[in-house]
Amino acid sequence: LQNVRINPSSISFQMWKDIPVPFYLSVHFFEVLNPKQVIQGAKPVLSQRGPYVYREYRYKTNITFHDNDTVSFLEYRNLFFQPDLSSGTEDDYVVVPNILMLGAAVMMEKLPNIVKVLLSGALAGLKQEAFMNRTVGEIMWGYEDPLINTINMLVPGLIPFKGKFGLFVDFNNTNSGLFTVNTGMKNISQVHLVDSWNGLKKVSYWRSSQCNMINGTAGEMWPPFMSPTSLEFYSPDACRSMTLVYEQSGKFKGVPTYRFVAPQTLFANGTDYPPNEGFCPCMQSGIQNVSTCRFNAPMFISHPHFYNADPSLVDAVEGLHPSKDQHGLFLDVHPMTGIPMNCSIKLQLNLYIKQVSGIMQTGKIKPVVLPLLWFAESGSIEGSVLKQFYNNLVLLPLVLDYMQYIFFGLSVPLIISAAVLMAMSK
């Protein structure tokens, strides 16, 4: 108990402060092989590119302990490209949807026709097309696009950024918000549970109080003595709390673990799973509308390749092959301490595209939720950290357990001898 509290004197504190586990971010892009045909109404044909792998370093700053048994911190992520682990380089060109253009078109669909005509003319002048050929580095970390200034001029406030646009531009050298969590000093069953995020007890992205709740931990560790039921964590990237369910017991390099996986209801729509109604407006089950926390852009998250999703999503495009082994997420946690031993969290980012009346560049595009990319954040305890963990939290308790039986075995003859002597003395 002493060693799993958030306390500078505990064994796990340094592991919590500067996570020693080597994390990797692996990104797979979906290249559109028939962009001209898609504009004419054809089904998109996709080819998976990658992975493009980044070493991820995490560390905490602004660690502040409070009188109410909580601690606040900012956790930063730094990413470094690993060419030896990647299938390609950041200079690879990939044909993908023009996210800014197609996203803005859907966002402007209900605006007056004159605004859409002005945008269509501006797009033609800027030679903007529905699909673009960009490098991996540009798509991830940003590229200059005059369309940003044009949109800001035509519809001020539609997009909340200027300059570069990139899908991961806010992911590197940034923090995930100010977390305040319980230290467990007074109540060990509360350790790591989130007290607030950015000062909030709940978020306001969704349409129900249940969906807006900030539940569980920050996704790094959990309270000790876990039961084989479920675990929860709040994900700033997904703008919501997530619940994983127990699947099976196992071992990771000799350390006992519980494996937790995503239930089929995680991204189900409100019709199939009523508690998710607050995340709507919904489409098919298996995708979650995150437009309310992504600047109202028509963005959806899902499992990779629409694993565990409505089959119609897979059928709407060509080139997807969902499977549990490749696309299911999991967490292997040591139940006694609540410390993850091995994990792989996988999510897919999707863009809803369609023909928008008045904007010529959208052609005859049929409505479709188009996968852009999927990524996995993976890591496992290894090396000296694993050895220390195994010795202190597996081997030592095992030895003490055996010694308990040895002492009990040695004490039995002594008890019998004492009883015999007492009987003889009578």
C-alpha cells in the first residue's frame, strides 16, 4: 500500500513522475487510390500505408500536492521519428482527402448559398481540390495553406486556428491538460482517480450528464486490488471517459495480469446502446461523432478498420479488413498494484464527406465516413524496471507466502509436542 500511493517516498512515484516505459506511437494512413472516381460518385478504394513509428517520451511537470489528498500535474509528450521501425519516411507522399476543404464544405452546408458560392469561387482561385497529395510529415505536423485565411475571412470563427494545419500538430511537445488526481494517502481505494481536469468536474461536450462525467483515472495507473470486472479512464484525446471490460487473466513475463478490452458498446450509437445517446447525433454503431470537441468539424473516431462497427461502414469503402488481433485495443494490468504491464490503445480518425450543393469541388461525392488514419499508442514494462517490479511485487510476496507455510509447518510438531507434554504432566 505504501508503494502504490502518489508519494515521493514510494517505489512507484518515480515511475509515475517520469514514465520509464518505452512508448511508441504507430500511425497508419489510408491512401485513396481512386480520388477522381470518388468525386464522380464512386466507392473509395483505400490502401493502408505505414506504420510510421515515433518514440514517445512522457514526463510530468508542475507537480503540486494539495491539502485535500490530491495532486495536480501537467504531462507532456515528445515524439521522435524512428526510421528503423517504420515502413517509409515522413517524406512519403500520400493521397488523402483535403480535410480543410471537405470538412469546411460540410460545416457550411446550411449557410446561405451566397456564402457557399463565394467559397466555391475562392477554392477555384486557390486551385483547391477535394483530394490532395501531401507528405506524411505535412499531414501530421502541419502545412501552410492559404485556404485557412480564406475561410477565416469568409466565415470568421468557423475554424479556430491560423497558420499551419496538421492532424497531430497539437500532439507533440504539448500537454494533455491539467489533471488533479487523488494521492491515496488517506484512502488507497481512491489513488489515481481523477478529481478534476482543467479545473472541471465534468465536461460540456455532450448532451447528457452521464456522457459528460469525468470517470476513472488519467489512464496511467489504477487503484490496487483490482477486481476482474472493468476499469475506467478519462481520455482528453477522445474528449470522454472510457470503460474497458475484463476479458481474461494471464501473465506478462511472469507477472500476473488482468486483460481489459473495449466492449462492443464503446462506440455504439444511442439506438443500439441507450446510454450513448448523449454522444449523438449518431450514425451507424461503431463510430462516435466528436465534432463538438473538434471545432464542429465532421470528425468521427472508431476502432481501426471499423472493427466492432456496423458492417455497412466497412462495405462503403474498399480495402478494410477488421480483425481483433490487429485492431482491438487492450490493457494488461497487475491487479495487486493497478500498474499496467503491457498496453496498446488503438483509435481511428475518420472524416464524413459528401456532395455539398453550391460548392463545385465536392462534385458528386456520395456521403461516406472515410477513414483517414489509425494509430496505436503501445508500451510495456521491460529491463531493469521490470526486474525491480518483479522482485518487489511478485517474487518477494511469493517468498513471504511460502515462508508463512514453512513456519506453519514447523509450528505443527511443536504444538503437538507441547500438547503431549501437557497431557503427560496431568
